[in-house]
Amino acid sequence: MGSIILSTAKWIAIVVVVLIVVLVVGVTLVPPVTRRFTDRWGATAAEHSAAYPGDDLFPATREISTKAITIAAPPETVYALVQQMGQHRGGWYGWDWFYNLTKSSDFVDGHYSTRIVPELQGVAVGDKIAINDMVAYDVVVADPGRALVLATGSLKAADLPMLSEPDHPRLKKYTHPATLTWSATIAAHDAFVIVTPEYNHGAPPALINALDQLYQEWNYKPAGFVSYGGVSAGLRSAAMTKSILTTLKVVPIVETVAIPHFPTLLDRETGRFMGSEGLEKSAVAMLKELARWAGALRTLRA
């Protein structure tokens, strides 16, 4: 009897090891091999290498995917259907079960819309299209019948170029009007409170770009954080940003305000953030410490 149990346990262990090996191989080897095909499904070689609206907003990286689909409808009709996508809007034209699972299925028709919804037309640059209650896209290009470009992160706040200055920021030889305005704004302040969400366990690209634009203007100033997100409360974004700040000679203080599950703190009628006593106390402690550090670092800024 004992030998039978031992033999069964042995085979179970072998099966588990094989499954682990298959999983590791699948995760590490399959994506690089298949990416050449999956990143350009439906697109011709010419379409894959072509320039598109919105390309100028982002630096060229290896993480580029160009996919295409042919739809038997006029461009105006396709555009009308595309611009009404999103949560609390026309849906995502996919699997309803998936969107129910990810809690992004609050659509005007109860499922993805098969009609053009008049009240969802007229999307303009600056509008937001929600993925779910935690993340939304910014509309950065809206050219009816031709192109609709969405991006995560607030690209419109300072209208900063994606680090396209010809000289290193430490030289302060800025050429773009937006960079000059950003430089004057940061130089005029003695301390900062950075309010940030979290994307892919890290800081939003728009925040990193805003930090990278300048150097001397950041030096010898303290910074506090208000981070928000789901279970992690955006803390990984704050931790990643702190390592960048120290390189800019910014002092990130320990006191912070971390807001977990922030959608639950939004008023459903007005969308206004409704904090708590605990968060208020954290904010007061952080601001007091920020003021102390701002005064202490003043001599280094002179």
C-alpha cells in the first residue's frame, strides 16, 4: 500500500514539474517568437511601417503594434462607432463576459452598442473615455472620419513635448514654448505635491516625461506624494518616482497620502472625491513636513 502511495505521489510531482516547465517556456519564449505576427495582425508591411496621427506624441520604442481590419462601411460610420466606445458609453465591441469579469461593462445599451448613439457623438480633444472606474483614456486627436487617438496620462495639462529638446535639460537651453513655461512654473515653487495613479506597477509616462524635461529647476526642493489606485493605492508608482527625484536632487519626504480603491470615494452624482478623516490627517502631516523641508533646503537653493 505504501509503495502505491509513493508511486502516485511521484507521478503527481513529475506532472507538476512538467507543467511548470511548459509554463516557463511559454511565457519566456513564445511571446518573442509570435510577436512578429501578433503585433501586426491584419496589417500589410506598408501599413506597419507607415506614420499615423499621434505618432509625434510618443517617442519611438520597440513596443509598437500596428493591427488592421477591413470594415465594409463608410469612414464616417466607422468613426461614429469608434468614438462612442468606452465604459458608461457604447462598450468595446468584444466579449461581454470579459467586460463583466473586469467590471467595465456598464454600457448604455446593456452590452456593446450595435447602433450609432447620438448622445455619444462629438468627441473632442481633451475628453476622457473610461476603460473602467479606475482608468480612462485622454482624447489627444479627434479628426472625424479619419483618426481618433487616445492616450493614458494627462498629456494636455502642460502640453509638454515628449523630451524633444535638442540640448540636455541641465543646460536650460530650451526651444519649445511649452518647456519654457514649464521651467518658469517649477522654478517659482519651493516644494511640490505629486498626485499620481499607477500604471503597470509603475509611474505614468506623462509624469516621468514632466520630470525629465528639467533639471536645475527641481534641485534642492522637497516633494510629497498623494498616490491612488486599487489595492496597492498607487504606492509602486510613488516608489518608482522617488528614485527619479533623488537624481534630480529633489528630497522625497516619508510622509505620504495613499488612497486605495479610490473609485469607492467618488460621489456618484457629482464625481467629487469624498475623503476620510484618516486621509485628511495624513495630508496634514505630509504638508507640515513638506513645509519644514522647504525651509531647511532654502539655503541650498540660494
